[in-house]
Amino acid sequence: MTRIVKCVYLDKDAPGLTRVPYPGDLGKRIYDNVCQEAWQEWLKHQTMLINEYRLTPIEPKARKYLEEEMEKFFFGDGPTQIAEFVPK
């Protein structure tokens, strides 16, 4: 049976994630409040951030930045816009 959540990002009821996607309290909040569709949107945005800023996710500074961006993406003011980014 699919778990339905009230997605804070898309503001609708939708299928929830099948597992906690990130460790700690942030991961639990995401699991409880974010749907699969919104998580896929985050993954696209995260990939853009990694590519545009040439981040190395294994570096602690980059991981901290991405975690802060994830928090903003779902529970804050929304995703960070990159001025130079031009979508295909």
C-alpha cells in the first residue's frame, strides 16, 4: 500500500517516499512531509547546484551547503536560483 503525505513543497496529497532519504532529523522531516515527485525535483536541483558550483559531495563543506539548500528547498524560502543558469 502506498503511503500518502501532504507534501509541503507541492502543497498536495501525493505518494510519500518509501524510505528516509537522508540521515538525521532532516531526513525524518522529509520522509514525513515530502512526496516522491518533490524529492525528484530536489534531486534535479541538487544536481544543478553540484554542477554549477563544481561541488564535491564527499567534502564536508559541500555536504553542509547541500544540506542547508535541501532545508531551504523544502521548508524555507524555496530553491536557490542561480543567475547564470540557463535551462536547456
